[in-house]
Amino acid sequence: QVRLVESGGGLVQAGGSLRLSCIASGTIDSISVMAWYRQAPGKQRELVALIRSDHTTTYADFVKGRFTISRDNAENTVYLQMNSLKPEDTAVYYCNVHSRLFAREYVSWGQGTQVTVSS
């Protein structure tokens, strides 16, 4: 079983920055994709950014140029650096990890961390 622990959320003014972290622990052979999603009140959960094991990345259009996803494979950790934050970035941010153990793939979610951007 994979456990994800997120940290780094909080309250920030528009234009400010936050850095989210997510550490994966448990019995893991390898991790392929690590990603961040977000869900605002009354809206569906949406992909923010993902990073593959070869460090290639994909970003949602609404964060391109402002957010940067990175990972530390040795520490099973994924980061999301969020700059130039806007009030519309306010949401609960969830870590998502695709891991493998004994040739089976598992998808795990973190508990979420609240990000609030004030105007």
C-alpha cells in the first residue's frame, strides 16, 4: 500500500508563491507518473500538472508559465512550485502517484492540501 503525504498549502495573496510537496512511502518497486490535481468548491477535480519517470512534463493551460512540477526519484517526492498565484487557483490540491509492485500498477491519492489565494 502506498501512502502519500502532502504539505505546503496555505493562504497567500494574489501574486504570491507556494511550494507543495508530496512524499510517497510504502512498498514500491517503481513510480511512473506523479501528478497534481486540484478541486475547487462546486467543480470537478482537474489535472494541474504531471511528471513522468523520465522527467518529461505536462501542464494544464491555466498554469503554464506559472507553475513548475518536479520530482526527486530517490526520495519518491514530487513538488509543485506555484508562482504568480491568482484567486482562481484557490482549491484543494491532491497528489496522485502511479506506482508498480510485482508487475501490478497502483494509483494512489493524497488527502489533499488547501491552497487559498486572496485578492
